[in-house]
Amino acid sequence: MAQTYIEAAKQQDCGLTRALTTSNTWSWCNDPRLLSYRLEGRTGAEGECMAYEVTLTASSDGTIPDGTQPWTLCFRQTKAGWRLWDQGPV
């Protein structure tokens, strides 16, 4: 699931990222724009989070700077399957 989500974010597939995101967090589309990523490993008590090193553009509201930084995507099992629950810089 994490690979599908982060690749959709890189490709700016807004429909897919929206479909895979819960209302608990924002769905990644094009602000900030994900330029590249590298998987660092699993985290979380049950491995439900994936740690990445991402390179991205700054967000338009200025809350996320451009450049390369650690980023985590955390997923939860829902009735519709695994969905993104939380994300952000570490």
C-alpha cells in the first residue's frame, strides 16, 4: 500500500491519493510536489508506518520547506482496506 501511495503522489495522481487517504490527514497531490523518494524502512509498533527520505518542493502555505528530508507515512486498516492515516516530516 505504501509503495502504491507514494508512487501516486510522485506521479501527481490526485484521484488515487485521495482514494487511499482517510479524513485524518491530507491527500498528497501537487502541493508540495514530491520529486523523489527512497524507502528507509518500517516503523511503528506493528510496522504500520513507512519511513522515507523524500525530496520535494515547498508547500504554498510555507509549512513544508523544499529539499530533502525524512518523511513518514502511517497506515491503518479500514473497512475499505489499508488507508493513509497520518504523514509528515520526522
